[in-house]
Amino acid sequence: MANAQKYTRAACGHLAAHYERKKDEKGEYIKFGNQDIDPQKTHLNYNLAPRRGLEQIDFIRQRTTEARTPVPSRGTM
């Protein structure tokens, strides 16, 4: 079953970094809410999203730009 939730624009970048298991400048995984993550098991992680050649946040930005509906001007309604 799909999970649809609404998030603010500001939250999307943090969520994408969390889901991608981002690394910092030193190459270490960024710690988020769960401090008990075992980095030795990271190779077992997998992502069900198709490989798009983009980071998740870039795909979200691209898709929201494509899906935006232009707002009608005042005189057209």
C-alpha cells in the first residue's frame, strides 16, 4: 500500500538526505534520528525506487516543476 503524506518544501531536502543515507565531507554517514544504525550492515540496504540518474531531491524538484499547474490570471475566470 502506498503512503501519501504532505511535507513542507523545507522538509523534503532533509527527508531525501535521510532516505539516501547521505555521507558528510569525511565520507561518514550522517546521523539522523536513529543513532543505533549499524554502519557495518549498510551494504544490505536497498532502495525500491527506480534508478533515475538523479539524487532524490533533484528528482522531487524536477517533478514538482513539471506538475505545477499555472495559476489563472484574474481576468480569465
